[in-house]
Amino acid sequence: MPQSPLVLHGTALSGHAHRVELFLLMLKLPYRFAESPAAVRQSDAFRRLNPLGQIPVLQDGELVLADSNAILVYLAKKYAPDSPWLPEDPIGASHVQRWLSIAAGEAKFGPGLARLIAKGAVNGSAAEAAGMASTLLGFMDGHLSTRVFLAADHPTIADLACYSYVAVAPDGGITLEPFPAVRAWLRRVEALPGFRGMPAWPG
């Protein structure tokens, strides 16, 4: 356990922050959530934490760590070293890394971006985001048709990394109805001890 509560800087509607918060909850680690909207991220104080002005940022004592996937790896190594959340064997670790890359790529710029565009939070091509989301969901559905979780036969940080933006795909006008294996996987993640969903988008 950390000597003092961890501090997670993010926003409640950020899938990147949500994936970290999910892991903190599942590891039963004490933490404080510091709401960090755009105005806060432009401040000198926040830029000292992350010069890129991005969320999430985790503070663990003197350590300041940015990037959601990097934070997931750190938490697994530091606070759950003997757990299966991050496999140590070369094949298992590489499978997790593949899905972390997908979470940072196709999941973010597919269903994640489609949601932001639909809610008027950013400008962009809804058609392109929807196309990437459709490709991703089709791939995931085929992959999960013979698997329980993404990278192993048990949950790993790969599942948490990909969950948040896939789960809110309908917010971006992307239906999950054609993807039964994805929907079943979402339910399995939601059944994990400590799970908490993202709040609904205001309005």
C-alpha cells in the first residue's frame, strides 16, 4: 500500500483517466481524484506535472507519471507484482502490449473520438471515426468469439485500457448490437470486483 493516498489528475468523462481509476479501484488502492479540466491543464502548476498538458497524471509520493497506459504498467508492477494483471512471460506481456497500443490508437481515435465529436467537444470527421470504430469492433468481436478476455484467459490491464472507450461507443452514435462477443466481454469487465462505470455525459 502507498504511504499516502495516490492522486489521480483527470476528468470524470475521460476514458484515459477512467481506465486508471478502474485499476486503482480493483487494486483497492487509496487515491484522491483531482478534477483537471482544460483550464486547469493550461496552468503553470499542471504543466509542471506534465509539460504536454495532458491527462491523466498520477502522483505517488515524489513520483509524477503521465500517460494512462504507462500508469497502468506502473501500478501493476508496483502494487500487484504477483498478480496476473500484467503477465511476466514474453508471450503474455506482448499480447498485453498489443492491446495497450490498440487502446491508444484505434480505440481512442475510433469510438473515443466519435463520442467527443457527437457531444460537440471537438471538431473532426464523424465518418472517419465511425469507420475506424467499426473496423476495431469487428476485429475485437472476432478475437473475443473464442476468448474470455483480450490478452489472456483472465483479466489484464489490456481489458481495462480498452474497456472505457468501447463501452461508451453508443454515445458517439456507434451501435454495439452487431458485436455480441464484444458486448459479452463488456459485461465480464463490468462484473469484476471494484468496477465503476463512467458517468453519463451531461445533457
